[in-house]
Amino acid sequence: MSTLTQPKTEAAAPVTLRGSVRVLLRAHRKALWAAGALLVLGIGIVVALRVWMASAKELCADGDMTPCGGPVYQPSYARTSTEVFLADGGTVLLLLAGLIGVFVAGPLIARELESGTFRLAWAQSVSPAHWLAARLAVPAALAVVGLTVLIAVYRWGLWALRGYPYSHLTPWYASGIFPGTGPALLGFALLAVAVGALFAVLVRRTLLSMSLTALVLGVVAIGLGNRRYELWPHILRRGEGPKTFSQGDWHLDSGMLTASGRRLYWQDCFDADMADGAEACMRARGGVTNFAEVHPASHYWPLQLVETGILLALAALAVFAAFRVLRRLHG
């Protein structure tokens, strides 16, 4: 009686991204060194500003160089200079996040597709999906880690300006600050990576994909910056006029309420040279009491989280589209 023997089959080794990641890190080590240099430079600038402020001859905790409680308030040059430098730190971090997406679109993906070097990787048992996944995972992970450090350092630098009564350049809601102080920056960085990958596999031309990525990211950043106040419901405060704004509030608009509760806005009557005439105009139209539409400081986290959610949703759509395009073109 003969026995039937089945040939032994070796289990296929699971496909991982480890090898592709090592190749990427080795091939783009110069870019990694440049990114590390920018990280160190950013940290060094903030630390230098904090040290400069600490060494300034200030007589009061709020930065006053004149006797505390006196009629004159004079901040130190170090404090005002630090405020000016940090006022646009969020914009700088946003540009760095966008630069990551442009790098992904060009040198990381599109250049390989344009030159044909991707075929070497695909011929070595690396599927197109794993090839693209590695080129998404590496910059995304590095961007999240690096930008998290910069966010923490930037917030630490801004913390030194707390209690500065005449600070008008560094409120939490300023367009040059808000994007660089919370998770919304990480969401924008992930969107930048995803959009860069999408245009790279779609266009397969280095310069064109980089240009389109920069254009789309610029539109998203400007659009969110202009409409950010609509991401969370504002608060209506009665009895607050232009001269009674509360410190720390993001004032959106103001005017007067009629007896029925209808809102009349100052821009409908306002003349900079005739403030009393503007109030008389509002009274004539039925205005009874002042009001202000504001986002208090407590709305910082809701605004940050809603913006982060929008950016992550857009990033997920871009990643999905990138893999679909790659599958359709290369199987």
C-alpha cells in the first residue's frame, strides 16, 4: 500500500515595511540631516529669546521697566522683540509642514516615478502598495515627532509672555500663532504628506506635482485661516460694546440689540470720526443695548480639535485616492 506524501510548503514570510524604510532613510539622509538642523535651529531661537528676556532688567513681573504700579508702563526691548519674533511662529511651522508635503510630492515619490527607478523596488518582491505605504509612513512619522517637539517649544516660548498687559501681537487666536500651538499643525502635516503622495502618483512629474501640492496646501491653509471662527459656535455677550472688550476674548463683531433681539452691527452706521453719530444712528434704528460676538479663551481647544478633524478627514481621503490611482495605473 503506497502512501501519498504532500510536498512541504514553506510559509511565506510576512511582508513588512522595514526594508523599504531602511532604504528610504539611507537614500534621503541628506534631507533628514537638513530637517534635523531646522529642528535644532527652531529650538535654539526660542531658547535664546527666553534667555534674553530673563536677562533683561525688568522691575516687575509683567515686564515693566519702571516702578510697579506707576502711571507709566515701559516693557523691555527684549520682551517686545520676543513678542515680534514669536508673533508669526505658527505661520513658520505651517510652512515647514507644507514643505514636508512638497518634498513627498517631488524627491520622494514623483522623481522615482518619472525616472523609472521604482521598477527596481517592485522587481524585488515589493508590491506597489507597500512601496507607497513606506513613502507615506516614514515622512508622516518623522513629521509628527519633529513638529510635536516644535509645538511644545513654541508654546513654552509664548508662555513667557503671559501677564504682559500691552501684548497685542501674541493672542491665542492670532492667525500667525493659532496654527502652531496645537494638534491642528499635526493634522496639516499629515494632509501635506497625503496630498503630496496623491499628486505624485497622479502626475508623475516632479516639478508639477510639487507645484500642485504647494498650491492646494496654500488654499487649505488660507481657507481655514479665514473661516476658522466658524468652526465652533461663538458666544453672544450682552452689554459689551467696543470699549468694554474682555482680555483674552476673540472678538468677532459687535453692535446693538433691538427690543425684539435683532442684531444691528456697527459697520452699518460706523464712522471713525463720528463715534457719537454712529451710536445715534444705531439708536435711531431701534438699538437698545450693546452686544459682542466672541470666542472666549475656552474655545481654543474646540477650535483646534474641529480643525484637526477636518484636516485628518481630508488626509484620509487623499491617501485613499492615492492608493486607488496607484492600483489603477500599476495594478
